Amino acid sequence: MAIAKYIKVIGRGKDGARALSREQAADLFGQVLDGAVTDLEIGAFCLAMRIKGETAEEMAGFLDATDSRLHKIPAGPRPLVVIPSYNGARKLPVLTPLLALLLAREGLAVLVHGAASESSRVFTSGVLEALGIPAAQRVEPVHGGQVMFTPTALLCPGLQKLLEVRRVVGLRNPAHSLVKLMNPGAGTSLIVSSYTHPEYALSMAATFALTGANAMLLRGTEGEAVADPRRTPRIELFLQGQRQTLQEAKSGSLEALPTLPQDIDPASTAAYIRAVLAGASPVPTPIATQVAHIVLAEKQLQQEMRP
């Protein structure tokens, strides 16, 4: 079944395009993920959505289609903390692995999922490998006190293929937003997600609310879901879609800035993370605060799981 009828709706330019219903969006995206459309149709879909932008209803439909095709992480006895990691590092060291390991040290089950979408950045997967945590080779449970990195290709091959379109056309598409919103867990999960620009804060919040998600949302570091170690970000929490503000942002940098490694390659970043975990270097205050918020949110969800 072709998606031309949907492209006619979304592809009429910024002013002429109309939004799809949630059901239509799910049908369209499902066909894309299943490889039931041509490369030309995929390109048209990606460019049309890039120009138009996604509504919360459309993104919810895309998530519906993805959810039914995910190879899900089996549920465990406690909530799964899900950290999407797709942006990597350009200027600062990527400290998503530090966030994950600090949470695991608190006994939480932590799933990091991601894919390298560019060749010029340092990605979480490389830092975790330098820390002795290789990428998973199959979908399997995550236990309390464990960090697991699962490549997107294992969770949903069609989604990985759509992410790779960026290497061809040089532009983001709905998949790059979707991976920061999706829940790969089969049970109760807490998604820890981030945005880069204020407009994404609005659209992501609207989608979390519409889908009844359990999620934490903040402006992270270069698009990664870890707090910028130099600043105090606004952090919001969604529990079954209900929104609350955990902390307000503070303008400017911290008075006392942490000493971060100058080199951002995986080995240098891993060495810094080891020093922090060993107590030789302090945990940057914004990250320590983020960890505390996640631990409290996970406890709330754990209480809700009890019969």
C-alpha cells in the first residue's frame, strides 16, 4: 500500500500542508518501518515532515507504529530507566555514560539505546566500550545495578534504516525525534530525554502528555540527556503524562565550574568517568542533582508497580 495519499497531505509546503490524524500517522510510519515503500517515497516523507514539522498527534501515531514493531526489553522487578543517546559529543565530553553508571550505582536498571548518526562525533557507545561495557548483541533483560547499551538496530531494524537516511540527505527526519520519545521496555519505564531548542521542549512535552508517558525532560548537553555540568537546567517530570516541574533553570554558568577533560575522545572521557566514580574527581553538581531526581522518580514508579 503506497503512502502517496499521505504525502499529498503533508507535502504541500509550510503553509499548505495539513496534519495527519494519529491513525493515519501510524499507518504511514508503519509502512516506512516495514520497508513497504520505495526510497523515493521515504525521501519525500522525510523532506515533507522536515518542512512541515510534526504535531503531537502525528508523533503519537509514529510511536504507535514503532511500539508494535519493537523488540522490547523484557520487564524486570523494578522500573527500567531508559536513556536515548543519539547526538554524541562535539565540544564537551559525552557524559551520558557517567549518568548511567551513577544511576546503576544506586541500584537502578539502566538501558541506554542509540546509534551513531554522524562520523565526526564521539558517541556514548564508544565511551561505554572503553569502560568495559560493549554493545549488546541481542535483546535481553536489564537488571538492577546494571547498565546495558542496546543499538537501535536490535530494537527495530526499520527505525535504524530511517535514521541512516540522514547520511544521504543531510537532514533530520521524524525518526531522530521519535527515538528520544520511545519506550523500548516491555514493563514500567522512565524515559530520560532532552531537547536542544525551545520549540522541541514544547513538542516533546505535548507528546509525553498525550501518550501518558513516564518521562523526564531537560535541556541536556549537546542534545544528550545528561545535564550540562556547567549549568542548572530546567527539569520536568511526566508520570502517566501528568506534568510537574522538578527544578527551574538558572541563567548563566555555575560559580564553580567542574574540571572536565580537554580531550573528548572515548579513552579520555572514560578515564574522567572512572576518576569520578572512584571519588578522585567530584560529580558535577548538575549531574548529581539529575541523578537524585531520577532516583526519586524511579521510587515513585516502583511503588505504583506494587500490587
